[in-house]
Amino acid sequence: MTKTKVFRSGNSRAVRIPRSIGLPLGEVEIFERGEEVVIRRRRDTLADIPDLLASFPEDFLPDGCSDTPPQRRRGL
């Protein structure tokens, strides 16, 4: 088991994660499970879709979507 330190970074607390752990840069998930603090790679799930859609700017597709109609297929 590797030990590390919790320290202040501005008004937040931070944890120095050893390079050997191999976490990616960017977002991770963090939560408490009993006496443990778990940091894990962020997984994309369907629950992220509302947040993703809400992040689009107001002027995204201002004229709506103009997809072509579906193609007819034979033999299916």
C-alpha cells in the first residue's frame, strides 16, 4: 500500500497521487464508502446525457434539425 498526503491547494484539499497509480488527467469520480474515500476513473453513463444536452449553447441548431428521411431497405 502506498501512502500519500492531503494538502491545501487554495481553498480546497488535494491529494498527491503517485504516477504509478496511472489515473488520467481530467475528471475522476470521488465518493465515500464507509471509512474509505474512493477515487476512480470517470465512466460515461446514460445518466450523463441530461447534463450533456444542457451544456449545448442556446444557438445550437437554431433552425432545427433537417435530417433526410430514413432509407427504405429491402429484405429486413
